Amino acid sequence: MSRVRCSALISARVGVSRTMASISPPRDYDNALKALLSLQSNVNILKTIAAMGPKERAAKYAQSLPEMHEYKARAGLDDSKLRTIEFIHVTGTKGKGSTAAMTEQLLRSSGVRTGLFTSPHLLSPRERIRIDGRPVSEDTFSNAFWGMWERLESGAAAAGRSSELPPHPMFFRYLTLMSLAVFVEHGVDVAIMEVGIGGRYDSTNIIPPPVAAGITPIGYDHLEVLGTSITDIAFQKAGIIKPGTGAVITAPQDDGALEVIRAEAAAASVPLVESRPLVVEAPDSLGLPGAHQTCNAAVALGLARAFLAAQASGLASAAEAAAGVSGQLRLAASDEVTEAEGAALRAAKWRGRCSQHSISPSVELYMDGAHTYESMQACVQWFNERRRAAPDRKTVLMFACKYSRDPLWLMLPLVDVHMSTPFDLVVFSSTTAYPPGDEAPASVNDSDPDEQRRAYRRKRREAWKERQLETWFKLASGEPLECDAPSGGAAVRSVPKSVADALAAGRHRATPDIRDGDAPMVQLDSIQDSLDFVRNMTAPGGPWENDGVDVLVCGSLYLVGGVFEVLGYGVE
């Protein structure tokens, strides 16, 4: 893949705006990517949202579903078309993408033709829309993109002044509509839809009642729109439970969240299965590593079994059939795994989640896109279980998180890693793949004609880099830590003196001098710089030339995707 193409994909991943004025015919794949970039939120919108209070922001979020229904109508995606396929809807805070992927593998292994819609992507937007487990081709993506573009323009013209909505929806909404059109056109048996944010007002909630809805463990995330209590968040997640839904499969939940889910299921007269973590005989029983995946696998089994049981009934609507299949809930809740199911679970893969990769004979990467407190805890547990415990191996943390995250909240579980085996080096990376000025000329970062947008991004990026450094300094202080807790108060945790002393050695601003083996912390401007830094530490003449290195890469899926990009991994 060319660097020009890659830079466009990176820009789409990190959320850079672009105006349609710069897009010229033909309407091919490359121009589809450019047009997709134009649908990103611009600077003024971002500033407006940032300035809103919690209630105002929540009210704006609630408007999104009615708007999405209008776009759905403009796109010609009426329920008669959507009901030609069945749906499985998956929400939750931690593990919904993994659960969707395992559900897809279970069904595909049973001979079902599947569609899968997930977010975000690591390398290409094509990854978000899959047919039978594979990302759609460039031609399929391009045709679907421009077909949707034209239908929405025609729909907007027909609506005239009766609608205040712009002709095309924003990035995630557009891809949601695209995915539905692709799944209908390709005649999938079932489309597995992963929620973007929340559920009740999410763009994916325009689908008809699904044959089954899954809810993975609920925790604290997107508090600015979902609410600050676990019950508020559960209420938003449980919004995918609609009358006519075949069944709901939930992972083990906090008592408050579970009560909300039970109430929503009862109100919609939908059967509820409260699953238990799957009991596995060996660590490799699941294709997706990590003890936390046993909860996700149990939900995936329930979802797949619910669909297959409804499909076997032979009735016209699987969603209607599911509620009437007497043995369905017993099957969905069963702890027994058949040989075929076990093989499918072992075959399931989900890139960027608990992934281990060797990038040289001495450097091993342990990558996970964990970006919530709960998922970071699971990441840390997996890392401790899987890394090599040899005393001559160095341990490196490569960390970056997005602006919407509290870095202190994410770093708290990392203190536990440091307590058992102190990090020899901490690398604060950006989520930008390549160094400034080293990207392809077509990169939006270099060629955006709007100086205001460029300046805004630079200012925000620099401020965020400083905040992450300051957060690590707080960890080094040995004083009780305070961060923005989900409950609205402060979460306090004391750092053991041994950890504080070890971290305090890195209070100075380390310079990126690869020969300085004593510098425990560096701040680098790109993922390529960060990987090169670690490689050079182990190169001949470097301070770690005789050591192996285990690198934990975490904090953001965008960071993990950038690592894949720099390492030259292709779309899969």
C-alpha cells in the first residue's frame, strides 16, 4: 500500500477534517476516503461541544437518533429492506468488539452468511464493514460510499427547507448507513452490529428489533454523554432492548447495572439470559487471549445460539421466532460447549486486542487497545500472565491516550505492573504514525489549507502531551492520587513508597537520546520514533544490546493501529 494511501487512512482514523472543495472526480476509492474525511467534526463543532454543560451535551446526544432516522429515510433504507436480514446488536463498555467478533465466527462456522459492523478501525475504514469475516474490498467500499452519497443528496433535495440537517451525516453515522446498505445488497443472513457509544441514542439503534441483543460488562466511559453513575450508563446501554427483540444475553454486571437491564428487558417483554463466565480447560481454549474473554465468549455463545435456534424454527422472522422457541433460553444459558463451538472460539481473532508480536529477536510487543479503567485492568492482567519473566529482560511501557480520557484513571492499573516489575523505560508516544514532516504530501496534517484547524490541532496535541507527563509525575510523587472519578467525586489511591521512589528517578524531562540508558522516560512525537527508540536501545552498542525487551503498548486503539501501520501490517 502506498504512503499516500496510508496517510489518508491514518487521517481517517485519527479524526482530521477536510473540506469537499479539495475532492475532485473520479468517484473512486481514494476520493471516497477523502470525502469520508470531510465528514469529520470540524474545529468549531468540537469547541462548541467542549463548552457545553453535562445536561446540554446529553440533550444534544438524545437528538442524534431522530436525526439518524431521517438520514435512514433519505438513504432509502426503510424497514421493509432491513427486515430482509436479521440483526444481532452488541453493546457494553468492555469487550463488545471482541464479543461481536466471536459471535460472527461462531455463526460463520455454522454456515451462516454474516455481516459485521464494528468501530474503530486500525488501518482502514474497510475494516468496519465485513462480509463473512473479511473487510469489504476497495471496490465494494467505493461503490457503497458513492451510492450512499448520491442517495443522501437526492433525499436532501427532496426534503428541501423542511429539514435543517445537512445533506450528509457525520463520519460514524455515514458508515453505519453504508454498512446497512452493504449487508442488504450482499444478502447476509445476519448482521452483527456493534454499538458506537451507549446504545439508546446510538446510530446503530435504527435497526429493526434484533433476533438477540448482547450486553458486555458495563463500566465507566463516555461519561459526558452517558451519565456519571453506573445506573445512568446501564440505562443508555440497555436502550438496545426493544419490544420484539428475541432475547437479551448479558455478561455479569454490577448489581446496579443488572437491575436496570432486568427492568428494561421486563418492560419490553424480552427474555433475559444472565450468563456466567465460560469455564475453559486451557489458556488456548479461546482464540482471543485474556481471562476477561471468558465473559465475552459466554455472551457470544448465547447470541449465536439464540440466532441458530430461531433460524432452525423456520419461521419468517427470526426475531419473532426467538421469543417463541421454548428451548432457546436454556440452550443460550448452557455452560456446555460443543466440539464445533469450541473450534470456532479457538479460531476467533480480533486484531489489536491482547496481541503479541515479535518485531526483532530481542523485542516483543504486547499490544492492547485498552482505553477504559476496566479494560486497562484486564490488559494488565493479561500482560502479567503472558510476558516472559526472565530476569534479563527489560520492561517498557509505551503509552498514549486520547483527549477525552483521564490519563491518571488509565494509569492507575499500570502502577500494579510497576509494583511487581518496575518499568525500565516509559515512552509517551503520540498516536501519529510518522514524524512531523515525514508523512506523504497528501496527508491532511501537512496540506490542510485552514491554518485555524492546523493551529488548533497543534495546540491541543502539545497540551495533551504535557498532561500525560504531569500525570506520570503525580504517580512519582508518592502522595495520594486524585483523578476524575466516574461518580463525580475523586478517586484516591496511595502509591507504595518503593514505587514512588522508582518513578521519582524519572522526574527530569528525558531527552530522546538512545545512548542514555539512565533516562527512564521519553516523550516522542510519533509512533515510528517510539518504536525506533526501543529498537535502538537493543542495537549493537546500545545500552540494552544484550537484553531482551518486553514492551506493553496500551492506552488507545489508535496507538495500536499506528503501530500496525508503521510495522507494515496489511488490512485483514
